[in-house]
Amino acid sequence: MQTYQNLVFSICLKMTGDYFVSEDIAQETFISAYKHFEDFDGNNEKAWICRIATNKCIDYLKSSARRIIPETEDKFMEQGDLRSEPLSLYLNKEVMEVFGEGCNTLPEQYRKVAVEHFIKGKTAKVIADEMGLNLKTVQTRIYRARQMLQKSMKTEVNA
């Protein structure tokens, strides 16, 4: 846990954008890894734990709990901007640099879509409109770019 706690937390923070939710998901990641340790094949410990964290974040983002709308704008003001904390800024920058390098290794058609979607946070619809492409084409490129990035990140971890 001590070896990967910062990495797992930074992944969760990047994916969710919420400091407190990231803490919870990071904790769930290690609990899940502990519960399913017997299923682990012994190779690529870092990739395995990162994949669990990513899956936990995806589950959170798809969940209905995330879609609960605060009653007033005051709730947003109370929370403040947690992303301006020095540790969060450093971790976010580090994750984005590694991910950006991964995006730059992709073939041109996937690179452009990956940067727009994963780095700049644009939706497939916005990218399709800006690039003059069919929405399904952009969605397919995002999917394939994600697959290629996962493969390259897994290869990088093995090296």
C-alpha cells in the first residue's frame, strides 16, 4: 500500500476531480486488491493496482451517487477549489505529463482525438463538431486510443 498510495490517489484525483472522493476510492482500491489478492498472477503489480483504481473510478463516475445535485450554489462555495493544494497540483501535473507522453505515441488520427478528450476533457460530440467528423468515428477513435494507451502503459510498467 505504501508503495502505490500516491500513484493510486493521483489516478483517482485525475479521474474524479474530487479530493475527498479520491481518498475514498483509493481506499476502496486497496481493500479490493487485498480481497482479490489470490486472483493476482504475480506479474505487473503496479499495472494491476492501477487497473483496479481506474475501474473503481469508472464505476463511481457511472454511479447515480455522483449525479446528486446540491441544493444551492452555497454548497459549491463551501467546498472551495481543492485542486489548488500543492500536493494535488503536483500529482495532477505528474499524471498528466505521463499520460500526455502516452498520447503523443499514438498514430496521428488517434493522437488528436485522445488529446482533445483525455487531456482537454472535451466530449466526443464537441470533438466531432470541431473536427468535422462523424460522432461515431470520434467515439471509435476514443475507444481505440484508450485501448492503445492501456497497452502502452502496461508495456511501460513491464519495462
